[in-house]
Amino acid sequence: MKLNKNAKVSLVGAGPGAEDLITVRGLRILQNADVILYDALVSKELLLQIRTDIPKVYIGKRCGLHSHTQEEINELIVTYAFEFGHVVRLKGGDPFVFGRANEEIEYVESFGIPVSLVPGISSAIAVPSSQGIPMTKRGVSSSFWVMTATKRDGSFSQDLVYASKSSTTMVILMGVRKLNQIVDEVIKYRGKMTPIALIQNGTTENERCIVATLETIKKYIEAIRMELPGIIVIGDVVADHPSFFEEEVQRVLHSAY
Ligand SMILES: C[S@@+](CC[C@H](N)C(=O)[O-])C[C@H]1O[C@@H](n2cnc3c(N)ncnc32)[C@H](O)[C@@H]1O
């Protein structure tokens, strides 16, 4: 392959969902792209704001939808850079949070193509925050732990156990389909009254949020749309969510009869 002298790649974080939660720098770089390669969780409204003459190509890999492997994605980035020049690789949230950004950078740089980075606001923080759930709170939680429940081979991560044994705020990504098993595991180490929230499509107009306790969350399982992206937050900080109080009142009323 011949190196196009303008070939370069900008890896840009698109933010957690809402179109206006991208950084100013990220938006400026998008408007100067020769081509944009975007992920499944990138806001369609954000893409509509970008000049119509800039090609926008979906190269996502969300379960259930048409998917590319990571190897195909790496190759596409390089192919487009040689053909078009400046590729903006637009990824949901921050590219370095469960984003495999390092693999894309390594592959692209191996062709001598320079890569620049623009961080994004990660859903891990912005989604709970947009619901008024603090990650840390004086006297309640002095840390938060962002994790995924399962490892590459699908087995449960030991991190889930370590975090459950501590008092950290647990923020679990890519865990919606495993909600039942996660609750069964965490409840072994934390009290059944521990507050839990599931927030889906966070920061968008289709945001959905369920607030409960480890003991009661399973009654909502039927209502959960498993295909939507969601974040599970477990810890006493979730009690700050206005709906948690309602949930508690209902529980006390029902237990009285
Ligand atoms: C592959 S990870 C990428 C995370 C991304 N790099 C970030 O920093 O937000 C995708 C997971 O992020 C979470 N996620 C991303 N956007 C979300 C949103 N708007 N609402 C709820 N969860 C979201 C979900 O757990 C989803 O399965």
C-alpha cells in the first residue's frame, strides 16, 4: 500500500450519548475530517450536525447488529486513511474506557500513519451523574470502581468479588444481560438493602432508569430491554436518587400488610 502524504487519524471520544456532550475540540476536529468512521453508540444527531459532504461510515460492532471484527475495523481505518487522508475515528464515551483504542492506535501507527487523541466524557461517569447519582460522597463512598462483569471468555471477573467486598461505588458496564447473576454474586458480600440503579440510553431523550435494592431489582427484569446500552450502579450513593425514596416507601408499606 502507498502512503498518502495526508494520511492521519484522529481518535475522538463522542461522549456518553447526548449530541452536545462531545468536547469542543472533538466537534472542531469532526468538522475538519475527510471521512468519519463511527461506532454504534455514537449519537445520530451529532452526525447530522457535521458537514454533509464529509462521508460518515458506520463500522460498529454491537451485538445483534451487523458487526465488524476488531481486525476488520483496524484494517478499515488504515484503508480509509490511505484513500481519504484525515480519518476521524469516532468512538462512544472515551476511547480508552472499554474502547480497544490502544489496539487501533498500534495497528494504524504500524503503517507510519500518525494518530492524535481527543478524550471524551465517559458514560461510566456521565450516565450516573446525569441521574443525580454521585460517584463519591463524603462519609458514604470514597471511591468508585468502573468494571465489566465478565471476562473475555464470558466467565465472571474476580474484580466483581473484590469490589463487592469493599464499600466502593460499583459501576458496571456491559452487564445488562447478566443483571441477575451480578445481583446473585454481589448480594453474597453486601446487604440485600444495598441500593442499585440500572440506567439505559443515559443522557439521551430515551433515557430509562430503574432504582431498587439488591433484593428488589429482579422484579423489574421483565421490563428491561436487554438490547439497550446500560450501566449498573451499586452502592449507598444510589440512595441519593429521588426514586430510591419512593421504592423504600413502597417496600415498607407492603411489608406492613
Ligand atoms: C464497549 S463499552 C464503551 C464505553 C465507552 N468507551 C465510554 O467511555 O462510555 C459500551 C458500554 O458502555 C455503556 N454505555 C455507553 N453509553 C451508554 C449510555 N448512553 N447509557 C448507558 N450505558 C452506556 C454500556 O454499558 C455499554 O454496553
